Amino acid sequence: MSSSIAKSSIPKPTASELNLLKVLWQHGPMSAKQLHETIQEERPDLAYATVLRHLQIMHGKGILMRDESQRSHVYAPSQEQDSLQTNLLKDLIQKVFAGSGKALVLAALRGHVSAAEREEIEQILQEEKKS
């Protein structure tokens, strides 16, 4: 698979594109047909043509790589999930929280974290203090 677009210039995916990326990250590279069949479980209303068009657009943007060596083209994300999430998070912190990671964390802790998640976060912070 090839992609000539540098990772730093890859545009941010839309919500629909992120949904397709999640499936590809979870299941690995897929043809449009395989991806459509996988998504049908959650989105039976989503047409094959729509999935194919999204994949073509995402490839054009550099969000996906496409293997054209087989009759059915196989698509794969051009970035690892954690890399894209990190870039999106940096952008969110800059735009919404004036560059403050602390403000982001505090906003998340105010109602978006379960008691179990909060306990896990506290354990991670304690381990970080020790090292």
C-alpha cells in the first residue's frame, strides 16, 4: 500500500470517516464490500455505495491507503489509531482549552468518568509519582 501524503498534512477525519476508521483499526485492512458487511450489523441503513464513496474520498484525502493489487481494492488507515487520536487531542486542547491539558482533564473528570475509571486514573497517577 502506498501513500504519498505526509502524515502532518493529513486532514482531520469527519465523524462518518472516524466510524469507518474504527472498524478498520479493529479488524484490519478490508475491501469496501467487507467493510460494508461489517458495518451492516450496526448500521443496516448504510448503503454499499455510500461506504465505497467514503473510502474513495478518504483515500483521496490521504486518510486511507489503498492496495490496488487485487481486483477488490483493500483499504487501510494511513495512521495508527493512537497517532491520530494524539493529533486530534492536541488540536482539541489548543482550540477548546487554550492549550491547557489540565483544563481538558478537569473537564473530563467533571462527569465523563465513572467511579471505576476515576480509581484507575488515581492508580496511574500514583505510579507516575513513584517513578
